[in-house]
Amino acid sequence: MSDAEAKGSSERAADAVLSRRALLKGLAGAAGLAVVPGGLLAACGGSKSKAASGGATTSASSTAAASGSASSSGSTGKAVHLTCGYWDPNMNGPSQQIAAAFQKANPDISVEMQQTPPAEYWTKLQTAVSAGGGPDIISMNGPNYQLYASNGMLAPLDEYISKDHVDLSPFSQGLRDVYKYKNAYYAMPFNFSTIGLWYNKQLFDDAGVKYPDENWTWDDLKAAAQKLTNKSKGVYGIPATSDPAYMPQEEYYNTIYQAGGYIISPDGTKSGFDDPKTIEGLKFWTDLQAMGVSPSYQQMLDTNPSAMFISGKVAMFYGGPWRAPQWAKANLSHVDVTQLPKGTSQSRTCIHGTAFAINAHSKHKDEAWEVIKSFTSKDGEEAWGATGILIPAYQGTQDVWLKSLPQYNLKAYIDELQTALPYPVSKNTAVWQKDAESILSQAWAGKVDITTAAKQLAAKMNDDLAKEK
Amino acid sequence: MVLGLGLFYLWPVVRTAYFSFTKWGAFGGSTWIGLGNYRSLFHDHEVLQALRNTAIYTLIVLLAVPIAMVVAAMLNQRGLRGVSVYRVFYFLPVVTIPAAVAIVWRLLYNGDYGIINYLLSLVGIKGPYWLSSPTFALVAISIVGIWMVLGQQIIIFLAGLQAIPQELHEAAAIDGAGPARRFMSVTVPLLTPSIFFVTVLSVIGTFQMFDLMYVMIDPNNPAIAQTRTIVYLFYERGFIDNDRGYAAAIAFLLFGIIMLLTLVQFRLQKRWVHYV
């Protein structure tokens, strides 16, 4: 232990006895802390110890902290332990490898990658950060960025960027704009996603329908879906939702843009849900339900549509790039992807991307910056892209991702970039997104007409936006 | 002991009471607003609906009490073979983690592939999509609630049954009472202390049900308004909407309601509970 090294030899004997007791206490403390989730601890009133900043850690540095000695950050030759929070389960294996590689190159910084399931990630993060904890490095996305940045929960990065001469031009303007707040950067863009149309070649062959391509229109899709639906076999053309939890990005944001509508006005004050073109975009999905080419909403709540796609119960599937490793893991060799079918407008899809930010409460911001800089550098992005789990945002590194899963036409995702429109966000996106979820679910379930629901949502969303000021 | 009690019970109660008079920002930082939360509480129709849902859930799960009584009486027969095996099976649900129970039952209730609908189809009934149906979702969850709590109540009733002197049963039998008559006139009246105990605990527990709902019902479920219990609403307001002050007020409202119900039950016990 570093403290023992620092003391004189005459004190070491006494120290040995003392530090054993302290070590036992520390072990008990760490074991106790290991049992209580980090979020609960934070909620109980803000313990600022490192263990609270992201759940149980079993490294030696945590026992050192618990046994009352000073935190290990100051001592030389001792690895600084950072935590990095993320939600995508696809990242689990690859993130361990990349973190290990980073530690090899930077022996005094160790990064622990911590996954929280997507449904709980934001709740847990907000609770932890409110109490002064949370991981050192935070995976951030568009809807939540402004909330965290405007409340001072993220460390500003401009100084680091200029000090290390980091060039931001390889990241698309759209992504850079998302992660600026009041003209300063609080996060580094990391990956991006567009949405593609996945299709089951086997089912298409069985029904004698030509495979979709980038020239397909809405009508082409609807016609094909009808030919592909075979209720006696329990096969449907396309589910009216890819995943009830991801619906906006994977489903209706795309069709809203394709119909020429919008979700939020550029100045962030007005909802676009009552715009007639937006409603056209939403009706795309209720029309599919009405045509009978999709399983019912209740069926899709009980059985996840991605499971239906994997087991060949639906022939088409609107999916993001994170679906590719999912299908590959399930050994789906008879599926492929193309661009989404066109609507009346130029734009095909909604683009979104996640970023890495530094927790304003982190005690090791400099080290955290090193990690982020590495992950978002050209080499770092290539390493991530090669794992196939995400599309790196760094211009010129996407080829690596394309080669990672050569059995799929992943190029479709990149081709859509030119006409992609940004993911709609506001200062407190989560509030109206939740309203959208609960109000529109009544329409998807067929209880309320979609036009009525959309207008109701627009009114509520305008209320929420007004409260943001 | 006092330190533990104070730290883990009293201090959070006091803090929650304090929070219920405040309004919170997204990342903490509260401002005092007095009774504002409570005023909105009484006008909030979602709170009313959640209370209604919780009351329905409580009433349905109270059906476990007569079931547990009958099962306990059956288990109490002298010379029943394999009594300990039956007891283990009935008690297993009690020691199973509620989240695990909810996950498995969620699969059982699956509209297309669940066993329950399959069994119904064998007798020609097309089962509904249980967990997304506004009419059936609450009933479906209540059935799981009954399943979970049955074993505990059976054990308590078994203990209560041991306290009934055998001579009373024999005297009744000599007087010509059949098993059913004996059950109604000898067993049940002398079991009323246990029934009272079980009922009070059941009401207190079911009013706080959250974990089953959280696992079985997603936020985009169209039936959520008709199924949401008051503690689930508390979680939504406190941790998803980050309105901790309002959530604290809901918690205190719940505390008041449960205390009231318990007091009422204690008052009423004089009328129907026979203490030997």
C-alpha cells in the first residue's frame, strides 16, 4: 500500500497492526458497499466516496479509500480508477477489451466500464448525479444533453480541446451542434445512428416478392407487406413498432421526416405534432395496423418485435445499427438491410449520436479527459468501429465498421447520412418524450384516433416547452 | 438498536416529511412551498385512480385469506401423508424473489405463447392479452399477489389451528356435526385472531405493492392508468419525473391511509374476533 511505503520504518510495526484492523474494516465496508447499489447510496443523502460514484468496485483502491487513508489520486505510481457508465448491452464485451487496451497504453489510468440497462440508465444517472456521485465518464445522448449541461452536471471541455489541439472537424456539423451548449462543448461526439429497413430474404422468397432497395416508396412497402402477411402461418409483413421502448427513433421520427413534418420547431418553443404533415408520418403506422399487416400492439407488448423478427414471424423491421450485432449473434444470415422507403420529402431518416462527457463531480477530470480523448480519436474510433457494435462518428473510420459484419449491407446506414435530419431535443426533452409515449400508446393500441392523439400531444408538449423557460 | 432504528427508520421518515413540503429541481435543490403539494394531491385524478386501483388489488388479494384457511385446515388433518412436502410447496412462493416471480408470471401471461392462454384454448376459450388489457391487467397481477402471499398465511393459520383444542372438534363430532359444520362453527370462530392478524398484514402489504407492477407493466402499456398502484405512481413522480417533493407527499398520503385502515380494523375487531 502506498501509505505504508511513505512512512518511516520505525512506524511500520505499529502500522502493520493498525492497518490490518483498518483493512478488515475497509473490507467489511467495501463488502457492505458492494451490496448496496450505488444509486441507493446516493439517494440516501450523498456519500461522496468513490464507491458511490457508480456502484460496487472491487479494486484495491476502494479498500484503501474505505480504510480511511487519503484517496489514491495524489500518490504517484498508483493507477487512478475511473468509472464509465453506458447503457448499450452490445458494448459489454468490446468495452472491456478497449478499456483493457487503454490501460495497457496508460498504466496509471484504469477504466471500469459499467453497464446499466437502457430502461434504468437515465433514472439511475440522475439520482446518482443529484447526490454528487455518478460515474466519472458519462455516456450522453441528445435528449438529455441540455438538461445535464445547463444544470452544471457536465465539465466543460473547451480548455481540454484547445490545450491538446483536438480537431473537431472530422465530426459532422450536425453532431457537433447537438453537443454544444451556449457555444461551449460539454461532450465529445462518439457514434451516430440512422435507421435502416431490415428484411428477411427467406420470407420474401417464399412469398415471391422482390427484395427492397433504396428506391422503395411507402406504397412499395405497404404492397409488399400485404403479400408477405400470411396469418395462417402467423407471419406478418412488418411490425408497427420495432420496440415499444425505442419507437420514436426507430419508427415514427423517420416517417415524420419522410412526410415533411417536424417534431419541434428550430427555436425549441413549438411542438410539431399537430402539423398535418407530421400526422401523415404518424398515420403510416396506424395504417399498417388497419391493413392487418402488423401484429396487434398488445401482441407486440407481450412479445418483443425483435424476437418476432429473429424467429421469422415478421418479414421487415425498421432498425438502427445496433440491430446488426444483435442479428449476427442470433446467426441470422438470411436477413439484410437497405435504406428506408421514401416518403414525400427528401429526408429519409432521423440521425442521432451518443457522446462522452465528464461528470462535473468527478475527482479525476484530467484522467477522464485522457480516456475520452482516446475513445474519440481516429484510432480509438476505428477500434470501436471494428467491433461492429456502433458507427463511429469520426469521418473516415466508418469503413472499419462496414467490414466488421460484411454479411450485411451496412452501407445503407451511411448512405442515408446526406439527407438525415437531427434527433429532436429541447432543454428537458425527457418530459415531453414521456408524454408522447403515454399519449401515442393509446393511438397505437387503437383506443384513440391518431389525429386526436397527435393534437392532444401537441397541446401537452407546448405546455412542457413553455415550462422550460 | 436505537441507532439503527433512528438511522434507518426515523431519519428517513422525518426527511420525507420535510421533502413533502418542498418542490424539487431536476438535480436536487428544493424550495419550500408549504402545503402546495398536498393541495395538488387532492385535485390530482391520477392519484385518485391509483388509489382506486390499489384498493381493488387489496380486495382481490384478501381472497387469499379464505383460501389459506381452507388449505391450512386440510393440511392440519392428523395422519396426512407428506404434510411437510405440501408445506414446502405452499411456502416456496413466499421465499422467492418478487422480481423473479414477476418475470416468470409475465411469460405465463403472454398472450400468444403463454401457458395460461394455451390451457384456456384447450377448453375453447381465447384468452385475452392479460397484461395489456385495461380490464384484466389488474386482475392478472392480483392473482400473482395471491399466489405469493398464500404460503405465509397458511403457516400462520396452521399455528392458529394448533391452538384449537382437539376436544372441541370431538365434542362437535359427537353432537353430529359434519366436517363442514365443524369448520364453520368450531374452527373459524376460534381462528379469528389469526384471521385478524393476517388481514391487517395483508392490507398493509398490498397497499404498498410495487415490484410486481414494475416488472410486469411497461410505461408504454395502454392499460397503465387502470393498473397503476399508488406506490408505482410515487416511483414515477419521484424518480422518473424527478418531482421528489410531490412523491414525498404521496408517500405521506399513503402512510395516512394505511394508518387509518389499520385503526379501523383494530376498532372493529371487538365485534368479530374471539380471543380464547
